[in-house]
Amino acid sequence: MAAAGRRVGLLLSLFATVVAVSASNGGVNNRGVSYDSRSLIINGKRELLFSGSIHYPRSTPDMWPGIIANAKKGGINLIQTYVFWNGHEPVQGRYNFEGRYDLVKFIRLIQKEKLYVTLRIGPFIQAEWNHGGFPYWLREVKNITFRTNNPPFKYHMEKFVRKIVDMMKEEKLFASQGGPIILAQIENEYNMVQAAFGEDGKKYVQWAADFALSLGIGVPWMMCKQQDAPGPIINSCNGRNCGDTWKGPNHPTKPLIWAENWTAQYRVFGDPPSQRSAEDLAFSVARFFSKNGTLANYYMYHGGTNFGRTGSAFVTTRYYDEAPLDEYGLQKQPKWGHLKDLHRALKLSKKPLLWGSYSFRKLGKDVEARVYDLPSKKVCAAFLTNKKADRDYTVSFHGVNYFLPRHSISILPDCKTEVFNTQRINAQHNSRTFIRFVERKKKKRWEMYQDHIPRYHDKGIVHSPEPLELMNMTKDTTDYLWYTTRFKLQQEDLPWRKDIHPVLQVASLGHGVHAFANGQYLGNAHGSKIEKSFVLQKVMNLKRGTNHITILAMTVGFPDSGPYLERRLAGIRSVAIQGLNTGTLDLTANGWGHKVGFRGEKLRIYSNEGVSRVQWTKAKSNVPITWYKRYFDTPHGTDPVIIDMSTMAKGLVWVNGEGIGRYWVSNLSPLGTPTQTVYHIPRSFLNQTKNLLVVFEESGGNPEGIQIFTVRRDDICTYVSEYHPGVTKSWSRKEGQLRSVVEDVKPESHLKCPDNKVIQAITFASFGNPSGVCGNYTIGSCHAPQTKLVVEKVCLGKASCVLPVKGEVYGADANCPETTATLAVQIIIIIIIYRLRPQKAEILVEGRQNLARVRRDLTRGLEDDRVRRRRRTPGQNNPLYLQSFTEADDALKLHHIVHCSLDVIEERVNNPKKSGPTLNETFLGLLYPTENYKVYGYLTNSKVKFILVTTDLDVRDADVRNFFRWFHSAYVDAVSNPFHLPGKKITSKTFASRISTLVKSFGSTAPA
């Protein structure tokens, strides 16, 4: 009892110390971070924290500002990241904090957006990251055992953690120094492995806690998924539903922190797609905060890409693509928008949640109310919850009836007004479209280099009696290790019967193998994330005399979880040949040669420096162990770039020497489809032209089928009913009270295009009982036929629009028995640079004029009072000449681009300072590029506008300038003709013929 009493006394004194240090570090506005059972207290203020995991190595530095800004727009006020030891110290004592591993730059960018940071130092991180974040060299430390009371491990762990902490202190990045880091993590999910280490596990946890506290960072430490976190270390939860599954903190003075709320599920090669609905995710977060939660982190908010070989065993290159920001950093709707609305509703409830008294009321069997009341401030917030997954309820709360859809929570920031329901999505929806990049120059072609398949007596082969373990041989410098052996057969050893053939049998510890007999490819086999070991059995042809067996074994990333990571094994365990007349031939102890990796890897032929180090030949398809290369130009614009590897099998991709990642298209899911076929190429990896693309293919594919695409989320939809609450931005708190910021809060559908885009067409619109998902809606039996006309009138040509959700607006039948009173709309958008204004200025020429006078006026720039400007409304623009020299499918789009370009010219005329070049020169240059076109402008001295849209993306400005000069000359001749009616379209056949000739000779010095 005395010992127990002393232990409690020590625990309480530690808590007091942490709070005192945190609160006393700095001045009035810089007091560090402390906590109590209610929340973290940052610089003296309580905060509700909506956190998102964003891992800096899984995107590129040029992407970081946009990703962080999009997180902030989504209501995130805290960014969580791991620290990646094997990225920062790949070689012992040699550190890397540059490029994607520039941790300080990443944190500074977060600080610039006035967001907080949780730094999960670990240094074990798991994270589906290679080796759980541990560098390979750590395995080779003498007598080491990872993550236990082991002196060698603790020494190296302490050294790295101190390195990171000292760096953060030096840069003044902890909140106690005025920086953004408010929370740090030591170790990670240790409860999952602690039992394997017994008492040493307990000692290690205590040591890790004591060590972390000794660093004096002035902010709290947490341990993720560590229910017995010692002393003041905060224990936190991981999972999908911590509001219901977690027993809570292990001490009443600790706040409720949810370190990982999985926004979907990471995928491994061979998996079917993973999804988690926006509704379920919002429910889980609202549930957590309704139970006194203070910090909820989305894992991941942006998943990104496992570039190069950074993914752990079998994990796909794409990481958490179903997160609110997808792999490319684009907003995935409605998940991003629905969570943004949730955060706004919770912020409206902030004061009662952080300072109010809590009460619980049962409203029925599956329904309840959780209430936070602060009578002294006259504020109150309530969460009305329907836990039933298959039944709706109507409940009475404070004398008012509220409808609760199945599995939903309604948030009432004043205990009266429903501003948000987790099941009712007001946010718009979107889906991705992939635009194939068509290169204008067809001369670029694929070439190949077939790497060497080694044999036992080759130079540089490492020999041993039996097959050696793979990881110990490759040391994580490559995925690949060759095994080779040789043996002799007599004629009587070979099968006599034609229906019997020798079979090669290879038992492997993982992860995959390709087999060759006498240089001939036999086939491959592989394990899985769940069961890494497997057996390959392939029929082969053998011969009398010496035969050679060569096996290419591989890992698909090192494992990242579980105890004793340093003891994991991979590679060949045994080899035998079945079907011989003399019985099974066991080759396991036959003597084996080993070779690490490929010649192409050692020569770095995937880089611009190394590509010329081998002889490339014309490419052929379906050749195993082959490198392919070609060059490509960068797609125009800013949309993300991807490569489609559907026609290949398995291997790796590089662009300009940068590893894009592993592809494994031949590993099909139970649905019969690959887990991943498209792979991200960050624009920062690209040059404007002549990008080197290198593919290493293991078993054979068709490189001609590889294609480059750009990605957009420009299929935009809305799906809102009359029963939805109004949008959350209709409400604010003023003087502590909830107030509407609009006159009439009611359901609305909001459609908003991304930057520089407008709504071109309405592809679906229905009010009544539509069904389906964005991109695949269908009308129901209660469809209101006028819906599309109404929507087109409100939305076409605009960058955004707001649609009322009210049946009478669309002529809906309110008595239709199956109506859900729902409005569903899908739009198509197009890119423009400037939005059309209500009025458009256009130059027209009127009146008969003397030929010499017209030539003088037009060429010298003398204005005639009969050459004047007329105002025209949209739809009345009548160009003097408009002609397309393209396919009919493109004509309408080109005409639209021309009309949009008038705004750009007018902007330059009216705002010469913003325009760049002075308008003394008539050639305006490039007005703007689109994905597949370039648009150029020319303004005559008499203010006549010429516009050229070309699909030649490599055209030179000098060629365009010459074109306009010849066009101008032809124009002067045409309008100077006495038979031409001023102000009317130019119909001269001679003019048309001259322009046609001019277009055909486009790019030469003068027309032919």
C-alpha cells in the first residue's frame, strides 16, 4: 500500500509539473500548451481541434502550399504528420532534410497559414511506410531488438529523437517558443506489440515516456493507442468509431484525443476498392465531440503517393485516395465539403462544448440527446443522435419535434436550431475526369534494353551452399535479388513419357518470384499482405547435360508492423524439381549464386545522366526483365498529370530520374480488376519538353499502350432535398447567441466551379425522386419536367449559382406519393480566363468609303467618324468573319473560345498596366492557353480585333505575328472593296481563298 501511495503521489506531481512548465513558458500571448480533462489549452485558450494528417514525403514541396490551404478552407486548424526516420537518415550519420524531406519548410508553411501542428516523432511510425520508418542500417546494429528495453535500440532511438527535437527548438517551432507545434508523439501503437516483450515492454514504455518528458519541449506528449501511457503522457485512440469503441483516457485529467480517424482504408495490391462515406465519417466525428472529444484527426486528410520504393509490404503507390483531398490534392466532394460544414457547426457550438456542463437524455430506444449547457452565458448546444442504422425517427426535444434520419446526428448549437445533420449533405458532389494528352509530334518512340539474366559462374556472383536471405542481401537498396544454380542430368533422368514434364517447385518466404530455366521465362508467383509465403510450381523443359535455374526474387516493400521487425525474412526457402525419372531432385543445398539488383539500376539508366550508358534498341512487347524508355512533352496547364500503366504487368516507373513508384497491374482483385492502374507524375518532376520516361517491366507488357493523362474534378453535381437543413454558413454567433446571416434560412443547392471555369451545360436536372450518384443520376416517377429549363436559366454561363430547393419553383407535383422532394443536378464546366460580363463591346465597320481613304485609315490608324464602337448584348455578337479549319466536333468549342477571348482583349485595352506589353504594338501575343489550344490576339490601330485559335501548341510567336500581318492585309483589301457593305460579314470568295491559303502555309515566312 505504501508503494502504491508513493506511485500515486509521483503521478500527481508529474502532472503538476507539466502544467506549470507549459503555462509559464513565455509571455501573455506565448504561454505554450497545457491541458485538462476538457481540452488542450493553447496560449491560455481552449480550442476545439479539427486535425488532418498530411505527410510531407508523400507529396512534393510545390504541392504543399495548395494542400495546406485546401485543408484550412475545409475547416482544419491542425495538421498532423509523422517524422520519417529512414527518409532523414538513410545512411547512418548522413542526414537528409531537403526536397520532400524538408520538414522545417513544411512546418513553416503550416505556420504561415496560422494552423497548428502535431509532430508524431515516433520514431516507429508504421504508416504503411517502408520498414515502419526504420532505416535498414538499424537492423545491422549488433545485438539490437527493436522497440523494447534494448540498450542498442534505445541509444539510436534517443539520438534521432533528440536530433529532431533540437532542430525544432533551433527553428523555434514549438508553441512554447511561439511556433505551431502544440503536440508531440513518442512511440506509436505500442499496445499492439507490448505483450510480445513482457516486462521489457513495460520498462520500454516507461523509459520512452521519461525520455520524452526530459526533452523539455513545453508542449504535451501523447502515445497513440497506448492505454497505459505513463504519467502526463496523453493516451489517444485510433479507429473508425472512437466515440463508441474507446474506453477513454487513463487518467481523469487527460483530454479525449482521437489520433487517427480513418477516412477510408489504405489499399494493398490485389485489394478491391475502399470507400467510406462522407455521412459515416461525419457521424463518427460528431459522435466523438458529443462525448467530450477535444481533438479529432482525419487519417488521412491527404494521402498522396508512395513515391519510389517508400511503400511498405504490398501497399499500393497511391495512398488514401479516398481522403477529403485525393492523391493529387483535389477536393473530393462531397467528403471535403460535408466535413467543412460539420466543422462549422461544431465551431458554432464551441463555447458550450468547452465550458458548459454535460447532461445525457434518453429520447427513445435508439435515440438520445447529449447536451452542453452554460446558463451563466445563456448558451447551450445539443447533439440529437439516432444510432439505428436502418430506421428513421422523429423525436421531441425541448418541446420541438426533430426528424432524425437513420444513423445520424443533428447538431443544435443553441439547443433549438438544427444547423447540420450528418446524413443530410448540402455540399456539392464531384467526380474525376481523365483527359488524354495527345502529343503533336509523333516522332517520339519507345526503345528497350533487356537486362542480363545471370548464371552461376557469372562475374560478381556471391556463392553459398544454400539460398541466402533476401533482405540481408539487398539491404533495401533494391527490391530484387537473383538466385541461380546449375545441375547436370543424364538422358535417363529425363521423363520418357510425353505426357510427363519436369516441374520447378520454389518455396518462398515472400514476396514474389519470376523463374527461368536455361534462359527461358517460366512464369511467376507471389504472396499477399496477409500471407507473404507461397509456392511456385511451373512446368519446364530440361535437357541432357548442364541445366541452369535462375530465380528473380523480390520484396514489394519491407514490412511495417508487428514485433521483431528486425528478424523478418524474405526470399527463397527451398527449390526442387519434380517429374524426373529418378524422382524429386532437391536443389536447396545444390550451391547457389546471388546477385543484387539489375545492371540498369546500378548504371541509373532511368536518369538523364545514365540513360546513354547502355545500348537501346527498338521496343518489342512482352519481353521479361526489360527496360523501356521514351520522351514526352509536358501537358499544358496546371492540372495534375498521371500515367496509365494498364497495358503493363509489374515493375517500376521513373520520370527524369524521379521514382514514380511501383506498379502491379497484373495483380487482380477478387473483382477481376487491378487495384491501381494510374500513377501520379508531379509537375515539379517535369520539364516543359523532352521528359525522360523509363519503365522497368518484370514479366512483359506492351509499352505502346502507356498513356499520359491530366486529371480534373469537373463533373459537378448537387443532391439536396426540402428536408435538409439550411447551409451552415447561414448561421453565426453574435454576442454569444446563434443568429442567421440571411433573411430566410432554407435548403439550397450550391454549385461552384473551380477557378477560371464556368458552367457550360446542364447534363441532368430533376426535382422529385431522382436516384443514383454523381455521373449516373436517373429521373424518378415524380420528375418535374421544367427542372432543367429552370436550372439552365439560373446557372448557364456562370461560375457559381444557387438553386432553390422548393417544388413549386420547378412545377413539381407535391401530391406524387413517392416524391422525396429532392433536387439533383449535374453540370459540365469549361475553362475560361475571364467571366463574361452582361454587355460586350465589339467593333463593326459601317458606311461606304473611298478605297484610298479606307486604306489610309486602316493602315495609318486614322479614325473615321463612321468607324465606331457598338454595344451588343450576349448572343448578338456578329463577327465580320469567323471560320474554323478543323473537324466539326471542335467548331462549336472554338467559336466559344473566340467569344470568350474578346473579354481578354478588352481587359488588356482597359487595363494596360496589367496587360504586360504596351498596346502601341498591335500584336497582343498569347491571350491564354487551354488544355489543347493556344489563343492569340491582334488589335488594329482602328481597334478591330483579330483572334486566332490554334491546336499547334509548339507554334512560335514570330509565326503568329506574321500570320496576323498577312491577315490584316487581306482584311484591308476585303473591306476596301466598293461592293463590301460596311458592318456586314465579309463574304468575299477571294478573301476566303486568301485566308485558306494563309492557314495552309501557317508557320512559313509568307503565304504561298
